Amino acid sequence: MPVAGPVRVRLAPSPTGTLHIGTARTAVFNWLFARRHGGQFLLRIEDTDRERSKPEFTTNILGGLAWLGLSWDGEPVIQSERIEAHRQAIAQLLESGHAYRCYVREEELTAMREAQAAANKAPRYDNRHRDLSPEQEQAFIAAGRQSVIRFRIDDGAAIEWHDLVRGPMRWAGADLGGDMVIARRAPSGAIGDPLYNLVVVVDDAAMAISHVIRGEDHIANTAKQILLYEALGLPLPQFAHTPLILNQEGRKLSKRDGVTSVSEFQAMGFTAGALANYMTLLGWSPPEGMGERFTLEQAAAVFDFERVNRAGARFDWDKLNWINGQVLHGLGAAELRRQLLPLWEAQGWAASGAIGSDPAWQEQLTELLGPSLTLLADGVEQAKPFFERPELNEAACAQLETEGARPALAALLGALKARRGVPLVPDEAQELLGAAAKAAGVKKGVLMKSLRAALLGSLQGPDLVTTWQLLHPSGEDLARLERSL
Ligand code: GLU
């Protein structure tokens, strides 16, 4: 469907937790849509829950979005700073008769819900204070009751919109749970804290949001919000409800599923490019021929809601790992080194003065390890024996006990000592190996296996000669050979 007028979308995270993968994926779709249409992607920090909102969560959310490359336009709007506008809108609704004060006590509501449950009815507010007479109101006030403010939702109201993902949507007012609270309890005359649906409508309208793109868990809210737009005389945005992210069992991904925060994925060693790529695939199918590997810019060039699925998107670790490996392998040694260096430094490696601080050496190490990395963190694990002398594992010890292993290593050590200080090039390394094996009367293969055991403490690892070359400039190859003897 063609988009008329300037596209202005927003992400409206609540800073009550770290940036969740679901929120980040919503951010991705908003960002892609804004980019596609040359529009603006705005942020609004919904911090009206004063007890649960924390500045460190705002920092985490903004940091996560920035890390993913989801740049936003302008300064984030801080919802709590807009409370006067929210109160004004509530006053307007009271004035126009769309809202009213409800003095029902908490105990009365509980009793009402219990009666509904006993009668097997869905819980809903029965609108009992909708049409109080002035005398009844006075009596409640005189009895010291406070009031919430409720927005009238007529049972007969028919709410319809064309959802950009889900197509035609219809809701009946009767299914929205009765008149909705839009302001918390407060002494009579005052307007208590404004609540979610009201503030979102007021803020989205003030920010001139053209398209509200959010998770499908907000569909019922959208129905209520449309009624609020109408009552406030505000122009309606378009709506797009994106599918939920599901866990392996097909249930909504939640904290119990372990890793759900963007910062946790980052700490695990996923790259921003891979995570953004993968999140785009969570609910969006790229057009034929595009493949599954792309940057956000590439996706933005073709993104539309017609290719957003309605069904929930199952989180697939294998695919994320695969994409991450692909991204790492495509980075090139220089960039990969740049990304690994802080992780190495955090281990106390690559400190200045030591051989491991030489950028050329680091790049050679990166080139050696790069092709086998799935996670950036693998580049820490696998780099470890190059920065720290490893213990010999069982298989390595056994290898050193095989016949001829130690004599061959001794011959190699002797030859190396004789040429101390000379850089090791692959051809010469092969010659040294051949000569030492011959001198000890073993096959070259036996020596190579033993050298790997001596250098890496394990029979597994990357290319042997490159490994040896990397350990050579510091004399670490000699030290490890000596130890093995
Ligand atoms: N603060 C809400 C949330 O985090 C915003 C929902 C919306 O986009 O309206 O779920």
C-alpha cells in the first residue's frame, strides 16, 4: 500500500529492564520502514512507571540500539516530562463526557470479579459508576472516597482498522473489558497519574507519528487507542502489528528462556551486524533471490509489510550462529582484529611490550583463527594458547610418550637454537621439520603431531606452521619445546 505523507515512526521502550530482543526487533522493523520511505525514526522513553523505571535501563536501551546501528532522529522524548499534556487531554475527555470519575473501591472490584468468575464470565468492569448523579458523587466524596478516571467504551462500538501486517481488523467495544481507567486513583478534583493507553495516544499524536509499528501483544490496546483518538479529535496513524518471537516450544520468548537482552547477546560474542540481520529475519521474509545474509541498509531498500509474517517467529539459535559465523568470516583480518582486541585486552593479553601487542602479529593470529569462529568470544578461547602457555592435556602427554617423539623434538630444538633470532618462514619450517624427523628416524607426521602437542598442549588446533610462526618471535616455541622434553 502506498504511504502518503511523511513517514514518522517511533520506538517507545519502557526503561523497566534491559533492551529485550522483542523490543529490538520492533526497533529494527521501525527503522527499516523509516529508511525505506525516507522517514524519521523517533524514540520515546516511556518512564511513567516511576517505581520500575531506572536511568541505567535507559542507558542500556539507547546503548543497545546504537550498537545495533539503529540510529534515531533527534533527542528521545521523555514521557514523564509530558504529564501536563496528558492531564490536559484527560481534562478534555472529562469535559466532553467521554470520561468520568469512578469511585468504586478496590474491594468492590475484587468482589465483582469474583462474582464474574463464579458465573463463568470474562472479567470486565461493569461500568457501574458511569452515570452517577451529582448527588451520588457528592456522597462518595463526602465518604472520603477517591476516584480513578475512566474512559467510556460503549459495548456497541465497532472498531475497525486496516493493519499493515494483519489486514482488516475488527473489534467490538464489548470485548474491551468495560470502561477503561485512564488516570490512577486521586483525591476528588485532582487528576491522578495518567495511564498507558491515554499517554501513548497523546504522545503519538504530538509527535505526529504516521505509523505505529509494535508487537501483536498490543492489538487490544490499539482498539482502545483508536477510540481515544476519536474522542480527542486526533488524526489516526496507521498500525502494523508484528508477530511475536517464540521460543523452541512455540511460546512467547521470555526471561525464562535465558538470553533475551541485546547486551547479553553482545556479551556472548555476537556481532551487531549478525544480530540485526537475524532479527530482521524474525518475522520478515526477504524477497526471492536476496538470500538470508544482508545488512540493515540492504534490507531497508526492499522492506515492506507485505513480507512480514502473521505467524509467530521461532527463535533459531543455529541460524543466528550461522549468520554470526558468516559475518565474522566476511569481516577481514584488520576489522576482526579491531573487534577482538578489546576482548583480548580484557583478559590482560596483548599488553604493550609483549609480542602480542604487535598489530601485525595480532592480524596474523586473527587470520589464522578467523575461519573457525562462530562467536567473537571463540576468538578469545582460541587465542588463549597464543598469549598464555597452555597445560598439556592427556592426549598431548600421550603423544610425547610415543616412540621417537622426544628425540625428534630435541633435534628440532637444537636446530632452532642454532638459528636463534632469525624469522621463521614456512618453507624453512618444513625443511627444519624434515631434517629433524630424519635425524631422529621418525616420520615427519609423528614430529608434526608431537610439535603440536608441545606448542599447544593439545592435538587439536589451527594450522601448525602458522601457529609455530606466531610463537617464534618471542622465543615461546623454544620455551614450550624445552618444557616438553
Ligand atoms: N512502552 C510500551 C512497551 O514497551 C510501548 C508500546 C507501544 O509501542 O505503544 O510495550
